[in-house]
Amino acid sequence: MAQEKSRAQQLVGDIAPKLAELTDEVLFGDVWARPGLSPRDRSLITVATLTALGRTDQLRSHLGLALDNGVTQEELAELATHLAFYAGWPAGMSAATTLKQVLDAR
């Protein structure tokens, strides 16, 4: 039986196979696995960064991962509220609406 494709392979494996490979092997296989921060902390950092940068496509999947890594819905809502003052109101609102979509889909 063929191995299930990773999310990166599903998204860009056919058009950017090296990017998908680096995502799987380096980003998630090495960087996310380093012992210096917990997966929960890495998720909070990643969600905050994606929110501040307005990267809602990646934010959607990382909000789901954050929930899987033990970050609560309340913490993610608070993160969006807090970042509205540091990254801009649209960034906070986008994060909150994206969080709502992620929660509704679960």
C-alpha cells in the first residue's frame, strides 16, 4: 500500500517537489523536532508570526496544529486579540475569523 502523502506533498509536491521535501524533512523533520522548545510553544510562535505577517493560508493549518499541540481555543483567541494591538487590527481580525473557520470545520 502506498504511503499517504504529507500535507506539503498534497499542496505543492507536484509543482515544487523539492519545496515539499524540504518542508517535510527539514522544517518538520528537524526544526520542529528540536528539543529547545515544545511543540506547543513552537505552535504559539508560528501562529503569532503568521498572524503578524498576514499569511492566512498557512495560518489555517497551523491553527489546527496548535490545537493538536495543546494550545486552547481561548489561548488562540487571546493571541489574536493581543496581536491586534501589535500587528494591526486587520491581522488580529483575520486571525480570529480564521480561527472560527478552523473550529467550525473540526
